Amino acid sequence: MVPRRRRRRPWYRTRAYRLARTAALVVALVLAVGRCGGHGTPPGAARAGGPDASRADGRGAGHGGSGADGAAPSGAPAPPPRPLTRSRPTSLRIPSLGVDAPITALRLDQDRHLQTPPVDRPQLVGWYEGGPTPGEPGTAIAVGHRDTTTGPAVFAALAQVTPGKLIEAGRADGRTAVYTVDQVKVFDKTDFPDEEVYAQSRRPELRVLTCGGLFSRRTGYTSNVVVFAHLTATK
């Protein structure tokens, strides 16, 4: 009997080909993971604060935008905006919280304590008229209620604003001062740091205050929420 000749395997069924194909698949998977995973923040991209950290209503806040002071070339850091002259505040907007409220002037009472807006107008923001107006150098003060007996008030969600968000203060002359939030702090009313909150500044800054902490019918709220912000644009 003549022995049969063994037929050679096709090249695509050889062990060497299978090993080479497996190695190629491993390399492809490693490269794919490297491209798709670990989405780090690109250099120069906005970080904390989301869309409002870099724009308001489609206009650049930190970079002045169309019609805003202090515009800078693309890629260059924006210079500080020029402070504004005195003009009565008319409105206050916090876009990230949906706040858009009219402003009333506030004074100090007989005990040298800052007054608050009328309780029967919970959506009204008070602005200390003895301090800077929007965009002026120094530390401006805005105050609003967290809630009243009728329900939530204008600053019910103030403690939720985050650094990088915008606060826009309208003025009687038609200009708007745009502030960027630096930090949010909660202070016990029995140990309120007047010097830290009300300290004067050479640059235009803003403090926005409301109540916070626990509530008691006898003594009211135990704390104050304070938002610290500084001027980053005018328009």
C-alpha cells in the first residue's frame, strides 16, 4: 500500500498565524483603551464651575465678550476689568440658580446692624447703600431671605452656588457688573466674623448673604451663608 501524502495546512490555520493574530488583537485593544479611557482635563480648559464659569448668556465673562470691557486676545489671560463709577443697583442675577431679582436699598439700623428686605417681599434683594455700587472698588453687600412664612424666598438655594459661577448686578446707568464666585462659607451667627466678611478691598468685590444652618421658631436660623465673589467683567 502506498502511504498517503500529508496535505499541508493552509497558512491561515497554522499555529504561528494564530499566535500572531492574537498578539495583534491584544495590541489593538491596548491602543483603544489608551485612546478612549482617562479623559483628563486638557490644558487651558475650564475646570470647576461648568459653562457659567466662562460665559453668561453666550458672552465671555472672564474675557469681556462682545461689548464688554477688558477683552483679551484668544489664549491670553484676561486683564482685570476697569472698575465702574457709582450708579444705583437695580437687579441681581445668579444664572446657575435661576435667580433674577429686583434690588432695594438697605441701611444700618440703630444698633449698626444691616437691615434686611421686607418680609412681605421675599423675592427682593437688598443692597447696602452705604457701600460700593455694582462694579465700584471695595466690598459691596447684598442680602436676601432664605424663606419666609409664605415659603421659599429669593436665596433659598444660595448655599448651592459653587466657585466659578457668575453673579450679575444691573445698574441704573444700563451697565452690568459681572462677579465670579470665589468661595461659599457658612458662619455661626454667634461668632460671625465681621472683619472677614465686611473687610474692604481695593478691587471690586461682592458678598451675598442669607440665613443658613438650623431653624428654631424662637431664635430663627443659627448660621449665615456668605458668598464671596470678585468682579471679572463689565458689560
